[in-house]
Amino acid sequence: MTSLPDGTLQLLQQLDEQPPLVPDELTQYLMRRSGQDCKDPKLVRLISLAAQRFIAEVVHDSLQLCKARLGSANKKQLKAAGYRDKRVLTIEDLSKALKEFGVTVRQPPYMVDANAPQS
């Protein structure tokens, strides 16, 4: 029998204490759709926590990209554009963040480009 890395048993014991933001039912549904039928609730919870971590990292990276994009514009440009100290998650920021993780986002053909000239 192989030995487990340090902290693995504590992690498995703590899985039941705090529910993840991604529900276990959603994780099980997506696993079944991909061909994986898992009966172990701890493994499903572990995958839910991994998905939660992935989502948190993508959102954090998107926020940093938004801050960088808004930081490069001066305040007059922001006020003229109607910016009121609120950050908006744009598809451009999200797709750039996801690209860092190897996920390609393609916009559907009916998506309006924000940088395209208005007619």
C-alpha cells in the first residue's frame, strides 16, 4: 500500500465541514455528462472544491485585467465613458484570463464588438 502525502487525511476529514460554492449535485451531473459516474461523495466534494478554486482564480485574474485596462485610461476618458467607480466584467477580460489557463473562448457571430465603429 502506498502512503498518502502529509495532510491528506486532514483534508479528507475537513471536506464535510464546509460546503463548496459549486454544489455537489452540479458536479455529479457534469461528471455523468462527461462519462464519469462517481459514487464516492468525498471525491465529488473534492472535485467541487477544485472547480471552486479554478473559478476563483479566473475571476481574480479577470479583475486584475480589468484594473489594468481601466488604469491605462485617464480619468477624463473614464468620466466621458460613464464610469462610476464600478468594475464590469467584460468578455474580453474573461477570455484573456481563461486563455492563461488554456481555455479558448470564441464569441458567437451575433456578439457585438465593443470596439467596432457605431453606424
